[in-house]
Amino acid sequence: MYGLDGPAFVLLSLAYGIRDRVSAALGRSNLNDEVELSTAVVVAREGRDFSLPFSAALRVGVALTTTRPEERDLFDADNLHLVAQLALSRRVANRVSFLVVPSFAGNTGASPPGSNRENTVALGLGARAVVFEEVALVGEWIPVLSGFETNAEAWGLGVEARKGGHVFHVFLNNAYGLTPNRYLPGGDLPDGGDARLGFNIYRTF
């Protein structure tokens, strides 16, 4: 990928706002050379639409794993992963936010070299607490409700910093997957084991 791939797992993504509440994104991860196309729609905003006490956003996408066994065609069903997520968020006292994300990921057990087409249903749980004006603590836990899962439920803890149009995250977690069909089944590091260090950089134009 033009020298951008390295020893770490990397996801590069570009999203475009089609309308005020609709966006589309294209991303690529060097983990199994996966390409993901997705769209997100803000269904409701807290306190503004339908007098709901929470915000809701729907995200759907499809990922294509381009690293595959030689006998498998590129667009074989084992290489395609459908994802649907409904993000429900609630802000408390302008400093604490909670997030609940019912999620479905298809074909999660079919990563190379396997051929398990089992799906995964998971429930993402997250929280964010502002500690300074532009600094917050963030955390997530993703229990698998049914279907394919790895040896440990995915979790992450980190620090968020906002500066201008940038948002930075530095975090510890137990999973290496960067797209939903990779991290929803869980982490590869066992509970109570080691954690990985990672970071995110978001830029708004």
C-alpha cells in the first residue's frame, strides 16, 4: 500500500458527508488486506427528534478480504463480510456519555485459512467521561451474544484528546482487528493477559 503498511496493523479510512445525517466511508486495513465500504445514517438526535432521550445512528457495510487461499476466488462468499450496527448514545450532565451498540457481523469465522461461515451477534458497550476541557477517558466492552467468538471478549481503555479539527486516542485493548467483522467476535489475547497499545487519529475537514 505505497509504503504505508508497516509492522503494525493499520486502518486508513476516508468518509464523506453526503447529507447532514448521511455519510459514506471507504477504508483499508493491512490485516488480510481488507477493504470496507460502509454508510452511516443518523436516525435521531438526543432531545431534538421525536423527543427521544438518546441519539441513534445506523451503520451498514461490507468488507472484502483480499488475502485468501490460492484455491479461493477473490469474490468468494468466504471473503465477504456484511456488518450492521445500531449505535444508541446518551449524554449525562454534558460530561459523561454512554453507548450501546447492538451489532451483527456476517461470515466472521471465515478468515484465512478457515472456512467457517458462522456469524456473530454482539453488544458493544462504551462510556466516555470528560476530565478536562478537551481530554476524556474512554472505554469499551463487547460481549458476544451468539455465533462465532474467539477466546476472549473484546475490551479497550484509553484517553481522548481534541485539538482543532483533530481527535486523538491512545488506548490499550486485547484485540487486533480494526474492522467490525474482526473485533466483534472478540480479542485474541485471553482475559487477564497482555494488552496491545494503539492509537487513532481523526481529522475533520
